[in-house]
Amino acid sequence: MYFLVIYIRKGIYNILYWHMEFMEQKKNRKERLKKYREEDKEYKKEYMKEYREKNKEHIKERRKKYREKNKEHKKKYTKEYYEKNKEHIKDYREKNKEHIKDCSKAYYEKNKERIKEYKKEYDKENKERLKEYRKEYDKKNKERRKEYKKEYDKKNKERQREYKKEYYEKNKERFRHKKMCKNCIDWLDSYCANPKYNNYCTRCFQQLFPNDPLTANIRSKTKEIKVRDFINKNFDGFTHDKTLYTHNCNCAHRRRIDHRKQIGNTILAIETDEHQHRGYDKEDEDIRYDDVYMVFSGKWIFIRINPDKYIDRNGKRRNPKMATRLKRLKQEIEKQIYNIKNDNNMELITNIKLYYDNFD
């Protein structure tokens, strides 16, 4: 009996020992599996990258086939899902607006090149379909787009102006060479190019190609002529669009002034600036004043009238008739002639702008 008890105890101890060993082996297996999976993850990632790079075209073809097969099923599923979860989706978007924006920006920055390449390929493949879609969309949403554009312009006026100024300053030379006439680009009084006349200005085209049939279509400066006729009718002694000469020599200066008159030691100059001379270079305008002052070193008064549209101080677009502009010009000329005769003009160069932006 004693030996039997001892034998049973030994059996129980052996069973417990084997159980402990089995549990330790199980733990070791779990740890080994964890390590293997962590190592295998990195290996799988590298392997999948290599596989995708090698089999790009094959994967694209497989995806296309799958999409073509399951188009209708996908549409039905998306519609059903959206109808079921409309409110939930809207609530989620409203709550996580900023988070969604940050995620989209981060995704775009990471995948800029890939998105651009995909967009180019998609545009090439779907040119006609996109054109038709855009036409239909424009017809349906004309008014909504106009309202959205107005709201956007009101909100971002200052930002757009600053952006345009920065962009123009960075690309000044490139714009100048694109816009200016290829014949008179190096002249001090260079004009803008016109694509209708082979990127020449109208002045140069008339001089270089007098027998060309396009020269007959070139209109003379009708607005400037109206101002000239009005000045000749109401005032005496004005010279129109002629070269300036120095007193000491017979050499002519290339700079021209539309209408000018010398009264004592001052010259009253009147110029018609179509579209406020926005296409002209500001630095060249400043140099022009210096050159003119070198020819006549007395006092100068420039009255610059804009015959086209402008924006007033309240931000409204204005385009008054030419008759009202000429009346205002007459008042200003009379006022300046009175100031010159009574020595009220103290500055060397005074610049008066009529019907420019921010004009009353």
C-alpha cells in the first residue's frame, strides 16, 4: 500500500511537470509568432511594393475589368448606403470639417505627382465626355455659379489684388516681352503688341507695312481725336502729338505728349489714357516724366483723362458719357490756367488724374 501511494504521487508530479512544460512551450510559441509576424510585416510591405511596381499594368487591367463587371452593383450599393446613412454622414462631416481638410491637404502633399499623372491620363481618356458634362453643368448651374463668384470676389478682393501684384512683380520682364511690340520694345515709348497685327503695335504696323490690307482696318485714335477737337474748339495755343525740341539744339526728343501748351514758365499737358494705361510699365512712366523735364526744365502740369470704365470709391463700376467727361476736363483746364497765371502752382510736376479708379 505504501509503495502504491508513492507510485501515484510520482505519476501526479510527472503529469504536473509535463503540463508546466507544455504551457511554457505555448508561451514561447506565441512570442515567436509575434516576432515572426512583425518581421514578416516589413517583408510583406517590401514585397508588395516590388510586386506592384513590376505588375502595374496587369493590376490596372484587373481593376478595370472588375469595375466594368460590378458597375451596377456598386451604384446600387452606394445609393442604398447613402440613403440609409444620410443624416449620419452629414453630422460627421459638419463635426469633422477641419479634420477632413487637414487630412485631404496632407494626402495631396504626399501624392502630388501621382495625382497629377492620374489626372492627365484621365483627361486624355475622357476628353469628350468631360466637355459634354461641363456644358450640361454650366447650363443647369449658371445662376448659382454667378452668385457664388460674386460672394467669393467680395470676400477675397484684397487677397486677389495682393496675389496679382506679387505675381506681376515676379514676372515683370516675361510679361513685358510678351505684351510689348517686337519692333519698338527697346524704345522708351514702346506700345503693346496686338496679335491681330502679327504682334506689332498699330503704329509700327502702319509704318512697316503700309500696303498691307490690314492697315486699312486700323482705326485712328477716335477718343484722342474727340479730346483734341474739344480743346481746339474751347482753347487756343495747344499743339497736338508732336515731338519735343530742346532750346539749345535742333535735336528732337522721342517722347510725345498728346496736347500741350506753354504758359509762362509752365507747360500744361493733357493726355488721354485709354483704360488708365494699365498695360504700360510704371517704371517707364516715371522715366518719361524725367525725360520730359530734361527737355523743358520749367514747371509741368499733367491732366490725364481716362475715356473708359473705372471703379469709384464705393467699389461701383462707372462709365459716364464722353460729354460729361469733357465738361469736367474743361473746368480743370480753366482752373489750372488760372493757377498758372496767378503763380499758384508751386510744384515742379503736378499729376491730375480724371476718371481713374477711386475717382469721385
